[in-house]
Amino acid sequence: MAFVQIMEFEMESAEAVRLLEEYAEEGKGVSYARRAILGHDRNRPGTIIQIIFFDSAEEAELNNELEITQRGGEEFAARALDVQFTDVDVITDITI
């Protein structure tokens, strides 16, 4: 079953983009993440929403154990404020 992790946090958008781009570049061929979306919450200025797509919750757990994820997580934690996670088991994915 597909799995999505939604992260909400406070950070400058340019910094959030930089961190995600660095992770994507370093994680090519290593990371279990399949796709990532980064955006602003229109109703809460300063809040960033990051959505990461995985093939399964198990692969998300394996991804968390990777050295690149551990390193990136440390840098992220040092810069992000008020981080909240939502873990989602995807029921269906429909293209409209």
C-alpha cells in the first residue's frame, strides 16, 4: 500500500527548497522516497507543507534508517520550527 508523509513546519521557503533539493540530489539511487512536493500554507504565513511519497510504509521506515536521511534530518531539525508529522496510508490515487 502506498504511503505518504506530510510534514508541516516553519522555515524560510528558500531554505526548505535548498534542503529538499540537496536531499534529492544526494539520495538519487539510494532513497526510497519516490516524489516530494513542497508548498506554502496559504492560511498560515510562514508554514511550509512538505509531502513525501513512498511505495509503502515499510519503505518509508527503511528510508529513515539511511545515512543520508539521518544526516539530512539533523540539518533539517536544526533549521525547522514547530515540526508536525502526519503519516498516511493511501487508500486510492486517482488522476482527474
